[in-house]
Amino acid sequence: MDNVLNTYIYEIKKGTKPLALLTVSNECLDRLLDKITKNGLEYALQKIENKCNIFFGESECVEVVKTFLDKNLSQLSADKDFILGILLGYNRVQQCRRYLNKLNLHPIG
């Protein structure tokens, strides 16, 4: 988990990734949050049973994500799901296909 966290922190600081998401056990949460804050990054938490989603990165992106955390990620509207995917750096074309499918529209091609 530390290698993934270090990679995400590097990408955020270099400006190639504005936001990252890690799903972690509650046991390692404090240690990871400590590293995130020591690197000057903002974060938001979403508790899920015995795990936690940590969203971290640029403060504006984290603020947007905070508006989504009242629901399980699988229950996000098509619009919010699209925004989150784009902020996390997922493939834009695939996110467009996913968005269209969630709206019961079919992408061209």
C-alpha cells in the first residue's frame, strides 16, 4: 500500500493527477493519513464497514468529492460518477461511454 501511496503523492505533486483514491483497512488509516498530511495534501474520508476510502489530492478536487460522500460510490448519479472518474484520471473516452450507459444511451460506434 505504501508504494501505491508514494506513487499517487508523486503524481499529484507533479501535476499529472489531481485526485487519488485508496481503499484501506481501518488499521492502517492513521499511518497513511499522516503521510498524506505531511505532504501537504488535502483528504476526505468515506467509512465503509471495516474499511475506509481515502480521497486525496488538490484541495479543490477534494472539496468536490466531499459533496459526493453522503452515498455509497455505487449509488452516485451518472453526473457525479462521471466527474469522479475524470478527477481520478480514468480514461476519458471510457468515462464518456460509462456515462452514456448510465443514462441508458448508447455511445456511437
